[in-house]
Amino acid sequence: MLTNRPKTKIIVDGGDPDETRRIKDLLGFVDGQTTNPSLIAKNPKIRHLIESGERLSAEQEKDEYRNIVQSISPMIGDAGVSIEVFADANTTAEQMLAQGQEMFSWIPNAHIKYPCTHEGLRAAQISVERGIRVNMTLCFSEQQSAAVYSATRGSKYPVYVSPFVGRLDDCGENGMDLVKNIQKMYESGDGHVYILAASIRNLGHLLYSFALGIELVTVPTKVLEQWAAKQFPMPDSAFIYEGIGADGKLLKAIPYEVLDLNCQWESFDIAHELTTKGIQKFVADYQSTLRPSA
């Protein structure tokens, strides 16, 4: 059990309540949970249905998602459960918002995940005006993070922005640089947006998140179990994040941009290829669970 609890809140990245329960037993706590369509598609019950030849209707899929997060909700701390809307490239802000409002009613500690796109940001802007807690996902650039800050200004709850570290690493860029750059940019802000480091792949990502002192980090069970197996090491003053990719090569640095957080969110360049690819992956995983439409 973890006795030296870090300042950074630890969020489980997964869609299986049994997994969450196991990690809570391992650590002694779980601060929160992030879910998405891909993780829900990997849920053991859903996977068993698919492997047996079953397919779900969209309504059944939604019911299963609700049941999963309702099982997880009582186990976690005040960082809440992030629930992702089902969105493709053509989903409008109004369609996302309709889903978000319903999902927000599922549990008392919900955060609604919208993608870092134009329509996702519009949905987030309206959501915070209505008192809906928001987590902006599939973030891959400082520009996107600046837009999140601007679009959600005035939120009465902390807004989460989720930079995807591992997917940037996969492209040869140092994903942790983006986390550090967002943190530096937000120093001049009002503190209403919390950084939630996502797509964590290894202990280096986890420990550097702690060293930076960011607010939140969402971690797959496998990495948390690796951390526990090593007796929960914590970074000290001598800790150095090397920024080495899975291929053993040095990752390319992501330079810091000087951006004005007071600008309107529409003025930022939010387009990013990895956001588009991430949406496509979530859509494919979601559709893999559905029965073909007549």
C-alpha cells in the first residue's frame, strides 16, 4: 500500500470496475477514473458478448456504459469519473452536449469528455455555463490547451485538459514536453484548468508527472502494478526524465510557444492530425460492439 502519497492525483485509466477495485486495494485509494469508448469495448463483459457473436444496439451500449461508471463511481475520490461522449468528425456541438448532459446525470462525480475540436470546444463552452464538469481529451498541442482555457473561462468547477503523452512519443516527439509547456503557459492563468497527463506508457512518464507536480495523471493498470512491484519509487531532486522512445532513440523536443490566454478560443490553431486519428480509433472501437444497422 502506498504511504508516501504524491501531490499529483492518481487516476485509473480503464473500463473495468474489477480492475479499479484491484488498484484501490493495491494503492489504498483511487483518486479518479478515466474511461473512453475503446476502454469500454475492452470491458470483460462487453468483450465476452462480442466474442460469443453478440452485438449491442446503441441504446444497449449506452446502458452498459452507464452501468460500468455507476459501479466505478463509489470507489473513487474527488477527481471523479470521466465519461466520454460518442463523437465522430461530423458530430455537432449540440449532439455532443445532449449526450454530455445525460451522462452527467448518471453519477454525482462525472466529468464529461469532449474532443479538442471546434465542435468539442463549443460543447465545452456551453457545458461549463450549465455547470457541467468537463475533461477535454485528445489534446496534442499547446494551442489546443490555450483554446481549452479560453473556451471554459468562468467555469465554477475545475476543467481538465488531457495531453496524450504516449501518442506523441509514438511519433518521435517528447510528449512530456507538451505537459511541461502547458504547465508553464497556465502559470499566467487563473488556475481553472487542471492538467491531466494521459496516454501514460511507462514509469518514466508517471514519475516525471509527479516531479512536475501537475494536478492529475491517468495511468493504465499495468503501469500502476509495475510501480507497486518496485515498492512505489518517487522522484527526488536528482530525478531526470531522459525522454527516450520505445525504440531507444532520443525523442524530439517540443518547443514552448508564447500564447495569450486572453484571446478568444476560436483564434487558436486547434487542428491536429493525432486528434483526428484518435477520434477515428474511438469510433472504430465503439462501432465494433454494435450490431449492423438494418
